[in-house]
Amino acid sequence: MRLFVALDVPEHVRAAIAGLAAKLRPTCRNARWVRIEGAHVTLKFIGEVSAEHADEIKAALATVLFPAPVTIHFKGLGFFPNDRHPRVLWAGIEAGLALTALAAAVDAALSSLGMAPEARAFSPHLTMARFDPSGGAAGKGTLDALHAAIAKAGPFDFGNTIENEFHLYLSVLKRGGAEYTRLATFYSEGSKPR
């Protein structure tokens, strides 16, 4: 089982990002554009585990203290590692310390099961497109066209949400892209269903 922990992205945010992607895609057809309907805010990628280990993961995640809802603002665009040699085009996420604290709490809960803690600092984002690291998919002319389209389309504000829950997902890789199934939901204090 291939698992990850994430927050959902509301439909109005997905629609806004999908609209932008539709405008940008023709300028950079060689990029691998992500299906926005599957977008989520990843808190921790777990990877392949056995079904038995999945139950332990659910139990560990149930211990995560999630004292308050997380307010998220989806805005801005950027590139990893930079805009001249991109590997990823992303939509930005602003959420302050509450989201960072939640990601750290998830990481700590799972490290108690022997999972390695994240080596990189938490950098929340929504991936819109991936580029060939050799530069083939983002050649100079194509990249210049993409930058021009981005400059023309901005500024970028995709909307807000307040999240009271996070989820454990199963990811199944298929020919048409990954398919996600929610395995468990974990609620903030005070928002648990009765």
C-alpha cells in the first residue's frame, strides 16, 4: 500500500487553479501537467507499507494533537528549484504556523513507528506541472513562453479554506495518473463528529 497524509483542497480552489493551468498548458505542452482534481496539501508522504502497518499508522495519527482549525490561503506561483531551471511549477499556500505545527506533529507521530522524519523543511504547495530535469521539457523558448503567460495571467489568488480535519490516503498509480482513496480522517479538537 502506498500511503500519504494530507489535507483536502476545496473545489473552488481546484477550479481556480485548473482554469489557470488551462491557460498555461498551451505554452508548455512538454511539461507533465498534474490533474488538479487530485490536488491535496501533503503533510507527510509515507510510501509503501504493508496492510498490517497501515493499522499502526492510523493508530499513531489518531494521537496527533490538532487543537485548532488551520486557515489556508492559496495564492502565488513559483518554481522548484528556480524559474530558470524548473523541475516543478507550483501554486503557493500561506497558512502560518498552524499548518507547519500540524505537519510536524504528523511527522513526530509517525517517527514513533520508526519512519524517518522529514529531512527538508515543510514547504506547502500544490504541484501544477513537472519538467524534465534535463531541460528537455522546459527548453528556452518554451520556458520563455510560459514565463510570459504567467506574467500576463497574474496576480494569482485561488481562494481560502479553513480545515478542521486531515486524512490518510491510499495512492494507487495507474496509467492515467494516481488514484486516491481516503482510508481515515482525523479531526481537530472540538470538531469531532458525535
